[in-house]
Amino acid sequence: MENNNVVGFHHHKGSLTFPSHLKLGTYATINMTTRVSCRLDDGSYVEWAEVSYTVEGSKCNLLLTRLVHSDAHFNTVTFTINDSIIRPQFKSLSLHITKTKTGLLHTLDLKADSPITWTKTRKNVDARGGAKNTKVYLYGTANRCGLLVLECEKIDYHGCAKAVTMAHYFVSSNGLAAVNRTSETTEIGFSVVVKVGICDGKFDIALEGPEQHSVSALLYMFDQVNSSGIWKPSMCPHCANIKRECSRTPANTITIDNSGNFIGHGCGAYVGGNFNVYN
């Protein structure tokens, strides 16, 4: 499903549309909202797209923002993660992408006011001198964890990027240390991917997700990423299986009854897609 009206962000592709509210089981929800705020006297303003996960009292918010100037242009996009598993130290994670005068992209990563201490970094150089830099950051506990990925495609080894991909994976599983744990435990795994490039001198932004994954598949991928420093979406066995199945058979979307818990562009009674809750 593609939606080109996510505030001013160019493209959105996902099983849910903005705005949406989805209840998964008894103790888990996903909220997707957009808004415009901070309108200034000069006509500039801030646009927001937000995805929020809440599972048994534990929260994780993903924010994609941009400051739009009075001439409708903008030069910076920010992707911020506020996760309660790291928020006790008031340390949000943020990735800032700025368009340079040369039409390329400069990246700045921060954890609070300091650079992110990446878990793994990897650089690959092709035969033509182009480079792909991948940085991954794993955080959390065995039962509530996340993975942040920053991937930059560069024209040369030391230059700015021509394209940037930011990905975040969220996992809540049935460990022993969950916040406000109840007798019913919800296991969920979701991902959001933001792709940023330049087209005709302007930002080209694509937002993918949130998409659901098998928890065990994501935890397997986390282990592989942690050991190798390599990331690609197909490292999730769940995604790899879906891709193989889609190549063999035509796409088939199943409509499921969710008892009116969906609030958004639908009627509130049915959601098109496949969402699973594991208790």
C-alpha cells in the first residue's frame, strides 16, 4: 500500500496508512500520526511523522521530522528514536541528514549530545571507487531490544553520500524483565525503514513500514548483524521466506476482522494485511 500524503514526505509504503491506531492483543498498541507544528512568523514550520509502539508499559517512539522554510524548501531531515529502554538516561538516538551545496548528503548521528557509539561499522569499496558505509547499533535487553541501522552510499570513499538508508527494528519478546509484566505476554517485532536521496536537486524521501516480523527471525538477524556488521533486509529469515514465496505466487492480501480497533483511513472494522499476535 503506497500513500503519497504523509504530511509532506514524498512516499509511504506499508500495511498501515497514516494516521492509524492498531491494538495487538491486550497490552500492545501501534499509533501512527502526522502533524504540522512550530509555525513561525517567517512562514516556516516543522512537519512530523511519528510511529509509536507501546507494549506492557514500555514505549518506543520513532519521529521523522523536517523544517520547511517559507519558500517550501528544506535542507535537513531528522530521524529520532525515543525508547524507554534507553530513556532512563535521557539519551535519545537521532540521525540528521543535510543536503549540501553540491547536492549530496551529509550525515550526523547523536546519542543525546554525543556521537553514537556504534556496535559495528563496515565499509565496502567497489571497483569504481564507490563506497557503502554501514553502521549498526544494538541496544536493550534479551526481551526488549532494538536495532538501528545507518547505511550511506557514497561516490567515493571519503565523500558525502548520494543516498542514505535508516532502519529501525523493534522487538518485545517473552523474557523475564519486561516493564509491568502481566500474565499475558505479547510478542511483537516491527521495522521502519527511511530512504533518503536527491532527485532534481531536491530531497526524495521514502518511508516504509511499520512492517511486522517474526520475533525469532528478528532476533536471529540481530545476532547475524552483531557478528558480521553486515545488514540487509533479507537477513531476516521471515522476510527472505516472504520474498521467495512472492516470487513463486501472485500477491494475496487477506482481510481480517480486528473488532473495530483500527482507526484511520479504514472504516474501523477491517484491516487489509496480515498482523499476528503471539501470547
